[in-house]
Amino acid sequence: MATEAALALGGNLGDPVAAFAAALAALRRHPGIRLGRLSPVYRTAPWGKTDQPEFLNMAALVETTLAAEELLALCLALERAGGRERRERWGPRTLDIDILTYGEEAIDRPGLQVPHPRIAERAFVLAPLAQIMPDRLIGGRTVTALLKAVADETIRRDE
Ligand SMILES: Nc1nc2nc(S)n(CCO)c2c(=O)[nH]1
């Protein structure tokens, strides 16, 4: 029985597009993964720690027979393969792969929170996600509505 999961890919060191391509190729080769829709790649201002290079971000839809913990372990292995050393929290990284959604499940275990707890405040996640699952409800609101709320918030704060 397969589960649809949305993954967020990000990076701001080295060649993030090459890191994305390598991670997606590895996912494509994995027997427990069927790769689905991919968002475009977005160039995004750093969120959280702002004194670092801008990021590239994208989102990918997968159908997986892996359990959520197994999918997380695979994402962490792909991050390491992409040369990721976990240095400072929210600091620059070559490749980051986060599980945004796993089916309709809500999971809150150490190291695995799904849907990702900060989706609603991150345009760099919502913009790519809106390209692959615009009508998915998260916290009772569609991804499209969440993206609009973040965009409006950004515009209002800049006034
Ligand atoms: N624009 C942008 N800012 C970020 N801040 C952090 S932490 N990250 C890593 C995501 O967990 C990002 C990111 O991927 N993109």
C-alpha cells in the first residue's frame, strides 16, 4: 500500500541544482519510491538566519511504500550523500530534504513532525508546494490560501 508524500528540497552552498538532481535520481532508483510531480526550482531569500547566501528550493511528490521513519532515514542519507555536515542550526547547507506531508497523517515524534510544523510561515516551502498540491489542506487551509496569506503578510509588513 503506497502513501503520497511531499518532500521539500533546499540548499545554498555549492551547486544546489546538482545536489537536487542527484537526490532525485537516487529517489527514482529506490524500489520503495515512485517519483511524481516536481515543482520548478525557486531562488529564495534566506529565512531564519538571514546573513547567509540565498537558497534554491523545490518540492517533489512521491508515492512510497516506506514508513514515515524509513522515508526520513532515506532523506537524511541523501542529505549526507549530498555532502551535508550538520553544522549550525539554520546555517548554510548543500542539501536539505524535509518531509512536508506523509499521506493525511499527523506525526509528532522526536525528529519527525509531519506535516512540517513551519510550513505555514515559509513562502520558500509554500510556493513550490503550491505547484504540486495547491488544494491540499494543511491545518484546515489549502496550500494556495497559506501561500497567499504569507505573501499578503510580507507585503503588509513592507508597507
Ligand atoms: N529560503 C530559505 N531559507 C531557509 N532557512 C532555512 S533554515 N532553510 C532550510 C530549510 O529547512 C531554508 C531554505 O531551504 N530556504
